[in-house]
Amino acid sequence: MYLKESYLFHFLEDSLVHPVTVRQFSKRYFISMSRAYELKSELESFLGLYHLEFKDGQIIGDEFSIRKLLFNIYYHFFNMIEAPVFEEEIKIDSKKMVNFVISYFNLKLTPTGEVKLKLFFEINYFRMKNNHQIEFYSSYDVIGDSEKIKHFNEACQIFINGVIKQPKLVSKKETQNLILFLGIENLIDSDFNSSQNKCVKSMADTFMDKVSKMYLETDQISDDLRGQLIQKMHTELIKINSRYLIHANYMTTQTEITFDTKYQTFHRCVTDFLFTNVETNHIQNEFQNFNQLYLEYMLLLINSIPLNYISRTIHVCVDISEGDLYNDYVIKMLTLQGESAIKFEKRLSSQTDVYISDVVMSHLKCRQILLGKLPEDQDWQILKAQILEQ
């Protein structure tokens, strides 16, 4: 309930409806002018995270970013306690639109999916009703019967034009915004590969070239399966990039996450690619949540590429000077840390990749890991991670 009682939230919400000066806000909520100016400063800092400004008593900036901000606030805060409060007219008309979309596309929504769709309509209706229009125009096409899609476009535009009293061009843009949202949320099948946004497509093309060379050019995968994987991953990448590069993402909830060591090669691939291409394409300001973008790239690779495509057997020689009793213990403890493509040996060979010992061997060409003493319980995972490092 803290959010609803927060002066900062009231300042934000009030300025989204009508311009509100510091003096007006101070009088409205019976607080001092100095406190009101402090809140204004806090609001400006908060809005900066979304590349928005507070100017002349109202929030100024990209309309997509404003709607995204509203979505995150209402979905991730209010839905923890209660539904956000909109005018009854907005709630009724938004519900009609939700029902129309569900019926038209025969959607089988999860409870969270229905909440998101309803909130999407309410926020967009709320902004349109207060004469705030999106400037972005989507060029994405929807797979299916062209007549059916044409009818859906027309029906949505008629609804927006008739109920919310918006001009034809605005209705058209808002309808395309809806189709984009439905596609990105995987509520309808969308041909995202037809994207005409150069940055979105070039990022997907470049990343898939990198992934194909690193992981898919292997005898373990047939040409047909390779082609299917590339097409499927490319389509998903277009969706991911669309959410972040054109400000269409309404969900930015995940914080930083650490993946298992067996996915370190994916981690390096994704981080190297993102940092390189963000700088190259001069799109740093377009990423409002870099951790979220990294996370979705990682999940795409993990879900799409089997580990046996990326892993080769690592030959590890364990040679502790005290003898086999110690060698067997080290091998057993490392084996207990989970499955991996590690083959343990007690003798050096031409295939040895890693040599583990308590003595440094300067003449060896393979990588060496020195054990000054037997690892503690909490150190075995660290040792295994060292072995898996490439």
C-alpha cells in the first residue's frame, strides 16, 4: 500500500493527466514547498531512467517510454496488492476490446496473460483519452488470412475512432501498436522476419551469424535441423530486439542472474556481442534494461542449443604427489559436482587439456591448476569452473 500513499507516486500520476506545478501539488496534498521541490527532484531522477523529463508541470518524452513506465508501475506494484484504478468508462471499454481480441483470435490466455492484455488496453486508452499519441508506426505483418487481418485492422480502427474519438491516422498507429504487442507477447503468430527496422534486423542477423559459426557448424546436427534452428532463433531474436530497440517492451522485471558454469561459453558470446554492437550501432540510450536484454539472449541460447553441440570432452589429468588415494578423492569430488564433458585420467597423454597437481611442471604445454592443499567443501565448484574455463 506504500505506493498508493507515496507523494512521489501522486506527483507522477497527477502530471500524467494534467500539468501540475510544484505550488499546485504542494497545496493539493498539504505539504511544504520545500518538500514539494524535493519530490520534483526525485521525480526527475526517476524519469531519467526512462529517458523522460519533467517540464512545465508534465512528463515529456517518447510516448512508448511513458506507456512502458505506466505499465511497469501498475503491473509490478499494484498487481501485488490490487488492480490499478482507472475511470469506469476506461475499464468498461477496455474490457470490451479485450473480449473482442480474445474472441477474434480465439486466444487461450493464462491468468497473467489476461491481466497484461487488459492493462495494456487501459493504459493506452487512458493516454489516448488525454490526447497523448504514439509516433511509432509498426511495419510488422501478421501471418494468416489477409482478409481476416484486414478486418481486424478495420475493426480496431473503428473502435478507437468511434469510442475514443481519435483521428484515422492515430487509430491506425494505435492498431499497429496493438498488433505489435500481441505478436511480441506471443499471443498471435507474427511474421517478425518482415521487420523493416534496420537496427532490429541487423542485430538479429549479426548475432545469428556469430551463433551459427560458434555452435551450429558441427557434424552433430543435420542441415535441415540447422536451418530450422536458425530460422526459429532468428524470429525470436527479432521479437527480443523489438521489445528493447523500439521501446515496445512492457515487461522489465528480472534482475541480474548468474548462470551455471557450463553456460560460460554462452555468457561470453552474449556479453561480447551486446557490448560490441551497442557501441557500434550507437544505441546505448535505446537499452533501458541491459540486464534484461542479456537475460533473454542467454535464455534463447540455453533453450535452443543442446549442450552436446557446444561442449567437447576435456581431458583432465589428476596427479597429486601423495598418490592414488588423493587422486581418487579429487576425481570423486569433482564428479559429484554434476555432469559435464570431463574425462579424468591419472596419466598425461597427448590429449590432456588440464593438469591438476600440487607441483608445478614447467615443461608441460597443457593448462595447469595448482592445488596447494585439498579443497574445502565449498571450493569444489570453483575448481570445476576453473577446469571448464576455455
